[in-house]
Amino acid sequence: MSTIAAVSTPNAPGGIAVIRISGKDALDVADRIFKPAGNRRVQDMEGYTCAYGIAYDNGERIDDCILTVFREPHSYTGENIAEISCHGGLYVTKRILRTALKNGAVNAEAGEFTKRAYLNGKLDLTQAEAVMDIISAKGERELKMAENLREGVAFKKAKSCSDKLMKILGDLAAWADYPEEDIPEVKPENLCDGLEEVQKELFSLIENYDCGRILREGISTAIVGRPNVGKSTLFNCLSGCERSIVTDIAGTTRDVVEESVRLGDITLRLADTAGIRETDDVIEEIGVDIAEKLIDSSELVIAVFDGNCPLTEDDLNLIKRLNNKKCIAVINKSDLGICTDIAEIQKYIQQIVYLSAKENDGIERLQSAVELIFEMNENSFSSAVASNERQKQCIDSALMYIESAVSALKNGEFLDAVNVLIDEAEQSLLSLTGEKITDAVVDEVFSRFCVGK
Ligand code: GDP
């Protein structure tokens, strides 16, 4: 395998940048471009040690740097690694990388360091994916979920389920092959119990999937209401200091550009808010159609009402449209006193939040309402494991085969048929951990990484 190199820090000026070189010849390459102080050679350095020195390009000094050595197999990739920390200027960093490339390394592809870690058995595929989750985590809870996955929660559980399935398959095979020998008869009830136990364990990996997904991807949200109820004020209030104007959400079906705001640990992706904020009247000016589309296409609707005046015709029309939607009615302007008909709103919308956008009062209540609607609580966060569609599909597929095996057993079908179904479930688990998977899937997983990771 070639020796690869890439800049592992962001492509922007900074205090320090790191160039990572990994492969059989990593220390050779490092020796050609870096001279440790004290007339030493990188080759002679022990693993987990670092040296101060100068990076050179063909004898010409580039920068003073620190080089850290990791020796195989005790490194991230499982190969020899040299990491050069230089001053974080864009030119300096690129120049050191280019010099490494001239001296025997080749450019690393996106995610190639982590891919090698996976190929060398340092990580299973779910742990490799967790590395990407750690990098993209936006808050405490998201990071915790990613850390759990990185520590192997999914991997260990998949392994334990896989072992149980193998044992069941083994019992079945022994019994089918040597029925005359003294092997206890395989009882369908016992098989069912074993399979149901596996089913339970696997289900726990996906039961809070949506909760985790929401934390990672955010909730597409529409803020709607007639003019002057305080939509813009609420938007500004939510934007606060944590406003990110453009969010590029990778891994969704389309890369959408939206405005997003943070509500505690939750991101609300406010689709087409420019439209709402520029027009005074969503319902009349941009037309019922667009308002409806916006409502339909959003996972959450925040319907804003002016708490200080009675409901108008427009309010009533809006309320009726929101039936069956995940929706929060914000009764705004609570600082002025409430005289609107709350009971009428409650007929259609369960979650009511009193709030004063102007006084920035009640945002925590809005956050609690969102958490309630999406069933997000500490327990669901801490037990959300599967972190992407690929993982979920593998587990869903294993569960489906096990369920079919259980009903085949209950219907008294041939054990051969049961055998095939259990084997399929086992295959799905091997895909989950990446133990048995096509190159195309592996490439697809790592293509979502950035270069240098
Ligand atoms: P929009 O048309 O729905 O976007 O409403 P705006 O956000 O432009 O607000 C309309 C008016 O209501 C502005 O004068 C705001 O200052 C005022 N307003 C908004 N929220 C509140 C609030 O919570 N309390 C009070 N007293 N006034 C508010």
C-alpha cells in the first residue's frame, strides 16, 4: 500500500497546522523533509515521541516544526505515521505537503486515514463512521452519541447478536446433520426465545434513531402567522448569538442551503424564512399555496399568534390547516397580557407556548415544547446508537429476517427455511460492522469524509 499524506487541519490560516503522513515508508519520507534537532533521524525515534526540528525542501528551510512519530500497529491507521505540526499558514502548510509528495508520498483521498484504520482492523465500520460524527458534532449531546458509537457500542452489540445467531445456526446444523447422535433435539420454542433475545438487543440500537437524527440534522421548521404577530421578532430572538446563516447539510438527499438557529442542543432549520420575513403576509401575499407547501414540507410548524388581540379570520384559517402537523402555537406578546381565545387554538394545536419575543422571554419553554413533541429526553439521547441510514438499514434488515425466522418457526416450517433466514440476518450484521461488505459501500462511506481525516 502506498504512503499517503494530507493536511489534517482545516484549509484556513491558524496557529498550527498538521500534515499527516501514513504508510510503510512514512518515516523515510519524513526523514527526507525534516531534520530533528540534535542530529537525529526520524527513523530512530520511538513511537509516541516527538522532536523539534526544521522542515526542508531540497535543502531549503521551510519552517520550524514539531514531528510526532507513531509506529505500527500502535497508530490511528495501524501503519507508521509521522505528523508534522508547523505554523498554520496556508502557504507553509501546502509547501510541506508538496515536499512530502515530492519525496515519496501520494495525496490521501477523502477519509483515507480512517479507511486504512478500518481496513487494518483498528476500527469497525460503525466506529469509523463515528469519527465523522465526532467531527461534525455541534453540541454536547451529539458528541456524547458519537463518542458512544466510537467506543464500539454498536459494534459490541452487533458482535454479541452475531455470536448468538451463529450459535443457533450451529445447533441447527449439528442437529440436522447428525440426527441419530446424542444431540439434544432443537426445540422451536428455544430457538424462538434465542431469536427474540437478539431481536430485543438489535431493536435497542435503533429505537431512538429519530432522536439522534434530529440532533444531527436539525428540524426543518416553518414559522408562520399573519402579519405583525411577531414572526421576525421571534426569528431574531432565536437567532441570538448562535446564528449560522448557511448550513450545508451533507448526507441528506439534497444539499440544502437554509438558515438555521439553535434552540439549546437542537437546530431548527428555517426553510425559506427569507420569504416569510420579507413578506408581511404569508397567507395573502405569497399565497395560500406557498404557505401550505411550506407547512407540508416542514417537520415542525411554529404558528405565531398575537396574544394581545382576539383571533382573526386569518388566524382561524391557519389553525385549521395545522391539524395533524407537529406544531407549536406560540402566543406572543405575553408581556402585553393575554386576551386571545386559547381554547379555540387548543382544539387544533396541543402544544401552546406563551412567549414574549420582544422581551426574549419564554424561549426555554419553546425548547421544552420541541423536545416534548419529538420525544427527546436524556434517556432517548443517551440510548440513541445507530447514527446514519446505512447503519439503520442494516439493523432493520437483520430484524426483518429474524422476525421472519420467528414466524416461520411458529408456523412449523422446515428448519432449512429458518436456517436461511437466520443466515441472512447474520449477513446484515456483518454489513453493519463492515466485516462483509462490498468495496462500493466502503468507498461510499469514506467519500463523505474530508481529506486528511
Ligand atoms: P411579523 O410581521 O409577524 O414578522 O411581526 P414583527 O416581528 O415585525 O412584529 C410586529 C410588531 O410587534 C413589531 O412592532 C414588534 O416590535 C412587535 N412585537 C413583536 N413581538 C412582540 C412581543 O413579544 N411583545 C410586544 N410588546 N411587541 C412585540
